[in-house]
Amino acid sequence: MAPEPDEDGLAARLRAALIPLARARRTITYRDLAARAEVPPPHSIHRLTLALEDLVRADHAAGRPLLAALAVSRTAEGIPAPGFFHLLAALGRYRAPERGPEAAAAHARELQGAWDYWGSEKAGQN
């Protein structure tokens, strides 16, 4: 049985995969991000979402825009899965449904902040 991936290593791989996308002002699906960050199976999407939640918490605690906002569901009209919005609610950043126009607007704000902050040359040094 293969060992569990090192959480710090996974977080670093996720940031390394997401920062160039922020510079390009793009998003990425969970599946494509799991492949790009080399999240091994089984349960790679589950591992990925847990690691993305850790990134959200770390960025929120540090007062940074949420780099994890670049990761979106392929089935949710270009926004993250409901768990993203549940976590934002738990952190006090969002209080509305996880689908629909309010969710899309909240995600657009988070995404714009992430693109502006993480897309700068300085962000890769944080």
C-alpha cells in the first residue's frame, strides 16, 4: 500500500500548479488540477478537495485572496463545488446559497481577487 501524500508537499504542488493559472487569469477543473498537481489515486479528487480546503483556510488566515478559487467544478457552470461555499460560510466570507447568481457573483469576486494578487510576480514568493 502506497503512503499517503505529504500534506505540505501537496499544498506546494497545488500552489505551483495554480499560480501560473492566476497569471494567465484562467480557472481549472478539479480533475485537471488533480492531474497537473500529480494527486495520486485512489480518491484523488477527494484528496484534492481536502487540500484545497486547507489552502482556503491558510489564505484566509493570512489575509490573502483565495488561490483555491481558481479550481472549479466541470458540472457547476464554472464555479466551485458546494463545499467551497460551505467553507466560505464557515469562515464568515459568504452567507447565501451555494448555487445560483449569488454564488456566481461571490465566486467572481474571489476569483478576481485571486487573479489580481496571485497573478502578480510577487505572489510566487509568499
